[in-house]
Amino acid sequence: MTGFVLRRIGQMAIALFGVSIVVFALIHFVPGDPVRIALGTRFDPEIYATLRERAGLNEPILIQYWNWLFAAIRGDLGVSFRSGQPVTAIVLQRLPATITLAGAALAIALLVSLPLGILSALRSGSRLDYVATTASQIGVSVPDFWAGIMYILLFSLTLSWLPPSGYSPFSQDPLGWLSHLLLPAMTVGLISGSILFRFVRSAVLEALNQDYVRTARAKGLSQLAVVRDHVLPNAWIPIVTVVGLQLGFLLGGVVVVELIFAWPGLGRLALLAVEDRDFTVLQGTVLYIAFIFLIINLLVDIIYGWLDPRIRYD
Amino acid sequence: MTDRASQRTLDAGEPPVEHRSRLRTTFETVRRNRLAVIGGVVLTALAVVALFADAIAPYTINEVDVANRLAPPSTTYPFGTDELGRDVFSRVIIASRVSLRVGFIAVGLALVIGVPIGLIAGYFGRTIDSILMRAMDVLFSFPAILLAIAILAALGSGITNAMLAIGIVYTPIFARITRGSVLSVRESVFVTAARSLGATDARIIRTHILPNVLAPIIVQASLSLAFAILAEAALSFLGLGVQPPAPAWGRMLNEAQGFLASAPWMAIFPGVAILLTVMAFNFLGDGLRDALDPQQRSVIESRGITA
Amino acid sequence: MTAPAPRPTADRVLTVDDLRVSFGTRTGVARVVNGISYHVDRGETLAIVGESGSGKSVSALSLLQLLPTPPARVEGIATFDGRDLLSLSEGGIRAIRGNRVAMIFQDPMTSLNPVRTIGRQLMEPIELHLGLRGDAARGRAIDLLQTVGIPSPERRIDDYPHQFSGGMRQRVMIAIGISCEPDLLIADEATTALDVTTQAQIVEEMESLQSRLGMALVWITHDLGVVAGIADRVMVLYGGRIMEEAAVSELYAQRRHPYTRGLLESLPTPGVDRPHRLTAIPGLPPNPSRMPPGCPFEPRCPHAVERCATERPQYRSPVPGHRVACHFEPEELYG
């Protein structure tokens, strides 16, 4: 098992390396001078020169990359062109909000998809299965930003049940925190749940059709025992993989939803950085998100190895 | 839930079916799938609308009727008007063009780049495979929409760059699927036989491997189209895709946010348009997958670009 | 845990009466088993022989109600210990499965749960039917592994299926099958997925187990070579019907049904001096969705006449215990 984990970590490191190259390349693909663009109308020759110096933009490109990489490893991602604040601090400040949203969305997704998916597979062809499957096919096709707007229309504007946007920290106002979290989490969560539902259903169905289920039945086991001890343990494996992938997407993919609900997370930070042409912030955000994504994939792989003994002994 | 033993028994007892072309059997299977047929019909209608948009739309995109701004749906304006008095219905119709165009070109790009990469990686294996797949992994390390945004941030907004960005984001999945297919076919007997007869690599790839990897690619293409359209909508929602004055469903939604209370129809209809289009592609894609390659599970990876 | 029922005292363990199994498919009704009747006695081995699609596996699965009943439709009676297996309730049949009547299957890799240790899989029926728990169950499981010839059972009991070779896995399956000392064990193509040497070993083990436990054994296979070694009686199935049934020696010596003859003649014969072609039976097995009214073998029978296509042959019994489904006497066919 240790060998397996080490190998995966090695692969992650390589991917991270590649990611760093891509992220770094972003700022250097920008036509024109990034600092000049960022400063825009507030152009001042001295500030310009300082920023360029600080960003190390006067050195040859490979040196720049090297310096940048090492600084990044130490946690220094430069400063914002806009505000002058260190990027790392800005990112870390926004991180909890994104994690909260992703976590809540995933919770909703699991709550919806797991029971429905398993039941639909067990009662394949029934009315429940038909309704759930059709609903999921619609759910998978819904644009998340539109769903968010529709929910705002329904729950905030028409029914006035929930606030349309914003964020209030849990420590200050737990109920307010929840009411602000609910709509954005639901927007993403239901769509994610639709995707997961289809997957859960197919994973359980596939396990149900395996020969070992027939063997289990031939031993005289009850349906409950068969599902509990033979079907689900095998179905978990692909399900876990997908859940992990979904979580990864949720962390970086809630960009648009954060915008709509004015949710102060990383996604919104990235978007604002794009608008402001604040490339260091954009770089830092993207790098962080990719890093978290890779870590999650790593964890998923490890859990997968733990669940499936065949991989472990590879 | 059929017992595999009985299914196998049943299958074994059948005499061979008269030879039908694979295309025909696929078509038949898809035709029987009600949802796929609905998807196909909707898409055909959409294609017609997009092609003849100018003729179908009652008003041009810039025709304003300020007196009737923010008017609810009526017989003159079936989807209502926006804040400038423009007919939402016409704009939705004309915007369909953009969506379809970006979707097809982006997926086309992803195919053109991704499939050869997958072919080469899968066929030649070892170092080339490693390198290529690591590169694809790097692209996979980013949540799709973030990558697209980052690319557009670097290159600037606009319809061409949007196509490029979405295309790049979808390349890895085509590469991976192609590679997977190639790997499973590469070791099969008929390829070994061809090789022993002296066929060149290129010829083997072309005549033996490519036809067999075609099925999953086709399925993936139709599913990717669905999500490419979603992606385009998301990007234009963010102001990064198509620029004014060309209308785009996503941007219409963005503009509608400010008038949500007073004119909700501005937000409802473009969104429904996106939903129906994506659904249609999805249904068709699912139908194709059931007919061509039931093993595939591509929805998860395809959807990645939004949420 | 299911209550231990008294062992049936009768010599006849299983009596099957006019078993029919059909499936509703998109293209019509597939009649896979078309009225077979047979019996198995204590301690004897009945071999059911047939090609793929002859209905042999389906008929066995139906006995334990292991076929999903839509789309399957099972008719007939299967008497075991005075009760009809086919009409037992869910709870009733579950008490029998793995306990009094056990079944083992063809492919041990897919028939064993890959994510559960073989120990746990072996202990499931022990805990369920025999009421043993903990160390007692584990002890019995280890004994069973020993019995079927798995070395170091106390270590290997915690291993996973993929850590065993094909032959070993099949032994595990057998251990699971005999774990509760069933009265009847049904082996569905149990050695088909194994190489010849392992096959021979397994067959030998099964024979000794059988005589030790006094079980009745139904051995389903398409391989006539295996049959000769293990069976007391042989039943030849084709198109869901019994074509011929006889004691082993009778069958191989006399071969009265044209299909049986064809099967035996298509076996490669070792020790023949000059090289000769294998005689295969021309044609293909019947389509269960389009079963002919007459003899199912008619399209491929070298001796068929018009009557064979329209009229279903009755059983003829040239000698007691030997029946043949054919319109003709062997003398008429073979001279």
C-alpha cells in the first residue's frame, strides 16, 4: 500500500509541476505588458518600474519561472497589482467560503443521489426509477447560472424566503449563514446530484448483474444481505471516484455561481482578477485551486486503493 | 435486472442475424429510444432555426421599441422585450447561431487535436504515451471553466478565443477516450495478424484501429457538444465570450439579472433555450451511447465545465 | 439462521416433473426449457449434457428460483423432501439454498466477490444456516478449506479471491457449496474454465467428497469427456428437451439417439493411427424464440423424415433406465 501511495504522490508532483508551467505561462501569453495593462489609467512610471522589478519581469523568462516557482513553494505568490496585498493572504482569506460552498453543495448532492440512485437501481424499471432518471437527465443539462437566477427569482424575489446574495459568517449569525448558503449550495448541489445519481445508479446496477451476486443468492442470503455485503461494497469503488472528481470540480467550478450570489470565494476572486487584469492574483488563485484539485484526486486514488484490495496488492 | 446466466444462455441460442450494416443497426436502436428521438428532432428544429434565423426572427437584434421596453410576453413580442425594448424572442433565435457555432467548432477543435494525440499515445505506448498523457493530465488538473477563463484572460475575449479555449479544455477527454479504445484494440488478434503481414503502423491505425475507436468518439462528441454549449453560455455570461452587439444566450442572462424583479422573462427564456439545447444533445448522446458503446460513462467527465 | 430441518430419509432426493422455463423477450417468447422430467437419488451423480442454449443451466437455476421471474416464467414441479421447490415462498427457498440444495458455478473469478475475503464468503452460509458464529464458524471454514485441498488454510482464509489461482478459487467455490452438507449439489460447468489437469483433480475431489458426504450430485456440462469420469447416469439435453437418458456405460456403448451419436463421434479419439477429420454436427442449435413443434433436432438429424418436424417424439425405452426421444428404433436408424 505504501508503494502505491508514494507512486501516486510522485505523479501528483509531476502534474503540479506541469500546472505551474501552465499557470506561469498565462501571464506571459498576455499580449502587451501585463503591468502596464493592470495599471491602466493610473499609470505612473515609478510605480510601473517598481512593480516590474518586484514581479521580476525584467529577467530572462526561465529565471523568472524559477524564481516564481521557488517563491510559490515557499508560499509567496507575489502581490496584487491592484491592491498591493500579498496574493497568498488574499487567497487564504477567500478559501473558507469556497470550501463551505463546495462542501454544502456536495452534501446536498450526496443526500439526493445516494438513496435515489441505489433505490432506482434496485427497483430498475419501476416508476420511481423512471421519474428519477428523467429528472436527472434534465438536471444534468441545466446551466448552473440560470438555475441560480431562477432560484433567486423564486425564493428571494417572489417568495421572499431567502436572501438573494451575500454571505454572513457562521460565528456571527448561524441562521443567517445557513440562509445565505442554501440557495447557492442548492444551485450547484442539485446539478451535481443529478450527475452523481446517474453514476450511482449505473454502478449499483452493474454490481447487481455480477456473477457473485448470483452466488450470494445461491447461498440463501436475503436481499438485504446481498445488497449490503456484496452489491454496495463493490459499487462504492466507482462511486467514490466520481464523488471525488465532483468535489474537485465544485471547488473551482462554482465560479459563476459565486458571482451570481456574491459569494466571497476563490471563484469570484478569480473573476474579479480577470476584470481588473490583476494577473498575479489570477495566477495565485488558479494555482491554489489546481493544487487543491490535485490533492483531492490523490486522496480519491488512495481511498480507491483502500476499498479495492486488487489495486492494493498491485 | 436479468440474470447473466440466463442472458448468456439466451444469447447463445440465437442463430446468426442476417448481416446488417452497423450503421443501420445503430440507427434502429437509437430510433427505438424515445428520448433520443426527441433529442434528434429538437436538434434538427434548432439547426433549422439557426440556419434561417434571420428569416424566422420577426425583428432584428438592434430594433428597439423604447416605448415598450420591459414589456411582458404578448402576441407582438412572444418572449417580451428587454430594457432597451428589443424583442427577446428574436434575440433568442439569433443567438442560437452563436451557440451552435461555438459548440461545433470548439468540439471540432478538440477532436482534431485530441484524437490524434490519443491515437499516437495509445498506439506507440511507453515514453510517448507517458509524455502525452502527463500533458493531458495537467490540463485535467484544472476545473474546466477555470481553465477556460484563464485562457481567455490571457488571450482576450471574443468568439474565436472562446472557441479556442473551450476546444483546449475538451481536448484531454478526447485524447483519453481515444487512447483507451486504442489500447483495447491494439492487442487484438486482427491487429497482430495485420502486423505480421507487414502492414505499416499508419495503415494499421487507419484501417483497423480507427474504425473501432470511432464509436466512443462519436458518443463523446455528442455529449461534449452539449456541454460545450453550456460552456459557451457560461463564458458569455461572464462577458468573456461573444461580444456585443452579437446576442448570446449567456450574455442575455447576465443582462437580465438587473431586471429580474421587473422583467423575469428576460432571464427565463434564454435559459430555457440553453436548457433545451443541452438536453437535446444529451438525449441524443445517451441514445448513441446505448446503441454504440454501453460501457462508456462519459457524462461525468463531460459536464465538468460548469459546476 | 434457518432452523435445521430433518434430513430427507427417502432415497430419491429430487424429482423434476415437466419443468418448463420461458422468457419474454422483445422478439417474442423464448422457450428455453420445454418439459423435462428426471430424478436424482441419494449418492448418485447425474450428468446433464448439452450445448450452449440447450437449457441445462437455466433448468438448474430455476430449481432454486434463481431466475428473475419477470422476464422468466417457470412451470412444473420440482419435489425435494416432499415439497415443491418451485412454489416455495421467498423465505422457504432461501432456507434451502446453500443449505440443503447448493449450487456452484462456472467462472470462479467472477463468481466470487472480489472485495471480500474468501473466509467471509465461506462463513456466510455457515453462519446463516448452521448458526455458528465467531471462532466456531471460522474453525469450520478452515476445515472445509482443508477438505477441498487448499494448503495452509488458516493463513489463506483471510486472503482475497484474486490471490488464488483458478483451480484454487474453484475449490473455494466447492467448499462454499458443501459447507452445510447439502443433500444435493448442482455443479454448473464447474470445471469448464479450468485447464485439463486441474479439471481432473477437481473431478477426483468431487467424487471423494460425494462418497464421503453421501450427496446427490448433478453435474452440468457440455464436455462429454468429463462425464465419463464422474457420472452414474447421463441425460442429454437439446432444445430444452431430454433427448436421451441412460446409465453411463449404456450411453457410451449404445448411443441410440442421433444427437448423442453425433456428440460422441465429434470427440477427438486418442490413439487412432491415421489422422482423420473430426465429424461435427452440421447446423446450429435452435432459436428458443422459434421452437419447432416436432423434434428439436430434426433440422440437423441425418435420419430425419417429415414426421420428425411436425410430431414430437415420445420416449422409447429399449432397456429399463434408458430412454430415447426418437420416432425410430436404433435398428431402423443404424441397421
